[in-house]
Amino acid sequence: MTTNRIVEKFKDFRKQKAPAFMPFIVANDPNFKTSLQIAQRISQHGDFLEIGFPYSDPLADGPTIQAADVRALKNGATTDSVLLMIKALRKTVAIPITVLVYANLVLQAGIDEFYKRAADSGIDGVLIPDAPIEEIADFAVAANKYGIKQIFLVAQTTDNPRLKKILKHAQGFLYLVSVLGVTGARQKFGNETQEFIRRVRKQTKLPLCVGFGVSTPEQCKAMIKAGADGVIVGSAIVDIIAKNLGKKDMLDKVSDFAKQFEN
Amino acid sequence: MQKGYFGKFGGQFVPETLMKALFELESRYKKFSKDPNQQKLFQQQLRDFVGRPTALYFAENLTKFCGGAKIYLKREDLAHTGAHKINNALGQALLAKFMGKTRVIAETGAGQHGVATAVAAAKLGLKCVIFMGEVDMARQQPNVLRMRLLGATVTPVSSGSKTLKDAINEAIRDWIANIKSTHYLMGSVLGPHPYPTMVRDFQKVIGREARTQILNREGKLPDYLIACVGGGSNSIGLFYNFLKDKNIKMIGVEAGGLGIKSGKHAARFEGGRVGILHGTKSFVLQDKYGQILETHSVSAGLDYPSIGPEHANLENLKRVNYTYATDAEALYGFKLLSEREGIIPALESAHAVAIAVKLAKTLNKNQIIIVNLSGRGDKDLETVSKLL
């Protein structure tokens, strides 16, 4: 088995006891060139990077990410252009890259072919938000074949017996869905989010990253305190992109925002 | 066979947050369907509230007009709320109560499922939110007014194509956020397991009644069954109890829109490939990368890029023959049935009527066709008045 950037990086972070920051953007939002620049800039502040494949029907996502998907698709985003962008990004960026991609895009590319091309583009982890463990078999086989970590969601509604089943499949890190809801920045989180993190923490040594709605450094600290290894910040970043479309200082604004989450 | 699959179609392609709710739904539905009190209540309500059994009507004038096979209409348009959708809506609303849920949500295209859900919710004292695409709200205005009058909140959906597909996305998002209090009352044989099976079970009363009725009337089974197919609940409802009768031919009619070549249609078996949409693997209209395409049909209820997974399997097994009727053919069927029989069909059902008329002409007078008249056409008057 070849080494995987996700696994190696979390080993380092555990040693240093440092929290991991994983920014998320939608690939090709608002277009190929700008998105590549955004990805390069936020990679300077992020420890990991998560990139979403734009999709016409993103049912796990809220309005912010949906709008980003629409922008990207309008400007011609395809599975090919997303992989091309990540390949270009890999020339200058060494941090682990996970992609979020809806099942149908993988199916249409050909499952084996998709993972092969993903590995070739420098992708380390694949998360399919609409493929629970019941449907993952074919995807997992391909992930394994090409040395890619298959990442799984765990939700507050995932009880411990089911969590144990997910842990049998899980690799790289567990993606904890912080809230009952879709993606989108939240003002605050209830106690149940921290209780959820503590509950999962007791069940596994696998790194835990919390996402869906995390938008401030204070929220991050609370998640880390409850036992998370890292946080994923998506909609808050995408929102800055949306509000600064066509403006010269968009890259600086995105970068400044990401900087606050640096260790 | 893998659980929740029909051959290679179906499954549960949903975010993890929903999985517990799907398991809960599956196990509670099993209990519900075996609970004698619940079933007695349900049957009573189907009789007294919905008005079942609905008539099986010999369309004598239409038969004469075609000069071929006898055409019978299964009159789901006479059910309360004017369409077959109430069979499933009432069943699931009772189930929601049985599960201890206080709120139901639903998507709607033509508005028939939205109205049926609002009716069932009003009757059973459940909070009700209906998601409906803005395009559909404009073309099915009377049903929007009906739902509001019934106390439901109608939430306009402005994303994507602003039709049924996008309404389902929004309903699923709402369900993810309100999973503890809310039952998602899906209106067709779509979505993740157990929906395609459960909704079919609530609709198979159509075929069960039709079977008894035609045997009483003609002393034999029909030669053909015809029904329109959007998601596919009225068609599977009619077909299901006849599937084992190998001599009975079945035709599912998809929306041909402006014609297959125009690209503006919703005929999944014509232009689609196997894909995943809204939690289930089936035939899907999509581009080469898997982005879901926008569809077109004159009837909102057929305007959807995927089809129930059980239909995909029946097509694969060649048990059901799927064809399409264009907007123009459906309008012809609409007008013909109105003028000849004094029955104004829903534009969805008019697709089935159009194909039945074509077929009847080619058959002999001893043969029998049953057409599922899935709904009434009052909701379509505005659309039709602009086109005829």
C-alpha cells in the first residue's frame, strides 16, 4: 500500500497536537482560472483542502453551495475540467486534497475510471455524500485499488451500532456532520454538537473533522475542545467568493478570511 | 436480490443523516401494514373519505369512435381530490401519525399530490408544508389555492428548473433539517428504499379493484393496460396485480413533450441512461457527465427526469412496454375524451388516452383495454385554454 497524504498529515498533527483546518471550495467557482487561484491562496492557510464537484442537484447542500455549483456549471464546469484544475493545483500545492462528489458524477465517469483519474490528478480522499455504507461497495473497491481514502459522513442521527459499521469502512478521517441540516454557515451550535463529537471520539481513534456550518475561529476552538482533530469551513468561504464576484480584491478577502483559522 | 433493489435498480443513495429515518420508516411501515386496527381504519377511510372503489367505466362512445377494442376507464379522477394521489397520501399520513410525527412535507408537480397531502394532513391534524417549483405554481394555480385553503404552507422553489425535480431537492433538504418531527410524504414510486415499495403498495388498490370489476363486467381479464408514467405511481398501481398474468400486455406512457428529437421531453427510456437521482438508481435524463437535464412536458406531473426503479426493472425484463405521447397527442386525447365522453382528463392521463385511442383502432372488438384515468383535468384548464 502506498502512503497517503491524508494519513501522513494527520500522523504529524497528532504528534504536534495541532488542530487541522480544512477549507472547502467548489471547483471552477466562479470559473476555472479564478477558482484555481483561490485554491492556491487558501492552501497557504489550510492544512488540508476539500474541493467540491459542481452538481446540478446537490441535495446535501444549502443555498450557498448550490449557488456556487450553478455559477461553476454556467461557466462550463465538467468532471474533466475539475480534475484538470486539481491536477494544475497539484503542481504548487502539497497538502492533502479530498473531493466531495455526488454519486451520479462518479457513476457516469465510470467508477474505476473516476478513481483512476482522481489518483492521477493528485486527489487523496473521495467523499460521496449520497453514498452511505449500504451503497459504497463498488466505489470502495476502486478507491482501494488506486490508493485513495474513501471518506464517510457520520451524523447526529448515526447511533453507535451503526457508527461501528461505518468505522469498518472508514479511512483517512471521519467527516462529522455538525448539525441536522444541509451545508451553510451557522451563527451558533447547540450543546448537542459537542456531545456528538465526544460520543464519536469515544468510539474511534480515527481523526475527526467537523463540517456543515462551521464559520468562525471560536466555533472551531469549541469543536477541537470537544475532541475533533479538525474543522471544515466551506459555506463561509464560498459566501465571500459570491459577495466579491468580479472584484479585484476577492482573492485577498478569501485569503484574509482563511488566515484567521491558521494555527 | 439486494435489499431495496428491483433487479439492478433502486437503493438508498442519500446522505447519512437520513439513513436512520429510512430504517425507522421501513420498520414502522411493516408494523403499520400488519396492524389490524390501522388497516381497518385505512380501509374505512378509503371507502368513506376517498370514495373507493372508484368506477370502472366502459367508454362506449370512445370505443365506437375508434372502432376496435373496448376501452374501459379506471376512474381515479373520481377519487376525492380528483386523482389517485390520495390513496398514497392518506396511507402515509396515517402512517406518519402512527409513527408519532407531527409534521408532513411533500413535493408536488401538478399539485395533485400536494392537494392530496394537504387534505390528508388537514383531516388528521398534521402540520403540512408543500414544496412546489415556481414554474409549476404558475401553471397549476388552482391547486396552489386549494392547498392554501386546506391550511398547508406552499413553499415556492426557485432553484434549477423550478419544477418537480427541484421541489424534491428542497423537500429532502427540509427533511434532513427536521428529521425528528417530520415525515417526508413522497408522492411517487421514487426516492430511496422503502418509498418505491411503500408507495406502490398504497396504490395497488387501483389494479386490485380493476381486476374484480372487469371480471364482473366482462367475465375475463383485459388484453391491455395503459397508464401514463411520470414517477410511475398510478401506472404501477394499475399494473401490479396483473404482472403475473403473462398474456396481459402493459403500456407505460411517458411525456414526449415537443418530440424526442427536440430534446424537450421527459421520456426517460428514450433519451436516458442508468443514473442516480433523489436517492434511487434508475433511468435518468442527464448529460454525458451526469448533470441532470431539465425536462419538458405540457403536464407538470410527467415533467421529471427520472422514473421509478421498479419501472426501470420492468422495462429491463420487457414485462412492460414503455412508449411516449407528445404534448400535441396529449392535447388531442384531452379534447377527444372531453367531447366524446363528457370527461375532462388530467393532461397527464390524457397521454394514456392518446395511446389507447391509437392502439384500440388496431385491435378487434373482442379485445379489452383498461386505461387508468389517473386524474381530472380541472387544474389544467388554464394551460389548455392557451394551447387549444
